Amino acid sequence: MQNERIWTAALVVIGDEILSGRTQDKNIAQVATWLGVQGIRLAEVRVVADDAKAIVEAVNTLRARNDYLFTTGGIGPTHDDITIDSIAEALGVGVVHHPKAMETLTRYYETRGGLSETRARMARVPEGADLIENRLSGAPGIRIGNVFIMAGVPHITAGMLDALTGTLEGGRPVVSETIGCWVAESEVADLLRSTEKDFRDRGEVAIGSYPFFRDGKVGANFVVRSPDAGLAAACVAELAKALEAGGRSVVQGGI
């Protein structure tokens, strides 16, 4: 268990609209959840502007230190959609119109006014790339090496993730167990630390503490995560026992 391979991924969220606050990103949560099911940990996220230099730097840094790199945003038909060109630059390859993407878009726009030069921009890919199916709007996602280039629109991203399900190598999915307690997390910080340390000697496990203020009092939910379901269950049981021994009431599943 101690030497089990951990697969990691990074996510680059691309778009001025995210950084300006005009658009709230929803892709981080759904990408993280999907990766977890595939047995891959989302290790880091970076949000960058529609700026070629920033995209190139982020892509080259994060793809080098993770097994996989995902990007969302900037693959539409307009002039400010520069993700494809930037990633091609990062990889040192040219940009071409993918024949299959051209066929798909031609069919999709056949009854929607035809495939214009502007719309054909969505068929541009870094040279040597494969496509990720998009059943919703025709414009595909792109896969090249360990880089996965996806749409910024969340429901389209979800469809692309669905198309990738089961195609990436990963480890065991992380499972979680949750308990809640009406207690200030500062009062049990040492307990959380010592419990996590004790269980880490048996395998990979992490305890997260999520405080809240509700009904005029403070509380916290404690989430134990591990790729070993038995270890997660044992850890949360031990933590609950210790909290109850201190005179505190524990709520299974969280508050």
C-alpha cells in the first residue's frame, strides 16, 4: 500500500472572463470529481488569462510534473480563442485543420447556415493531435500526448469527460468518510493531526476539516479520504470514538 502508484493531473482554466469575475468557473469541481473516479488526483489548478505567454508557461510547467494536464476554455471560433495556438507553441508543433473535425463540423452546420471560415477555426488542432468526441455542439475536444484540451462551457466539458471515461490509466479511486461535530476546529486540531499521523503509518490517508457557523454556533465536518476503503472507515471510526470520549456528539455523514 505504501508504494502504490499515485496518478496526478493538473487543470489550467483559461479565460479573461474567469479572472474578471464575470463568469464563475464550474469546471474545477466536475473535473476533480471525474478524475477521482478514474483514480487520478487533481493535484493543482491554475487560472490564466487569454494570454499566449501565460498559457504556454502554464502548460509546459504543469504537463511536466503531472501525469495528465487538462485545459478548459478558449477553443471557440472567435479571435480571442487562442488556446490551440498557444498549446501548439508550448509543444513545438504547428496548427492544422483536423480532417475528421472538419467532417463533423460540416455535418453539424449543414442545417445551421453552413461551415464558414470562422466556424472552421474549431477544427484547428495542434499537429499530431487526436479528437475528444463532443456530442452536443460538434466542435471536438483535443488530446495530444498527456494534454487534454476541452471546452469552457461546463455541460460541454461534462460530455467530453464522459467520452474519456475509462480511457486513462489511473490508480484506485479515493473514497471518503464524513462525520460532523459541533465543535470549534481549533479545539480538536491536535486530535486531527495525531489521528492522521497514526493512520498514515498504515497507508495513504488524509483528514480534512471544514468549519462552519450555523444556528448561532460553530461546528465542523471532518472528511477522511483514502484509496483504501477499509482504512478510511477505520480512521473515521477512531476519530469519532476520540471525539465522543471528549464528551462531544458525533453526526455520521456530517452536519
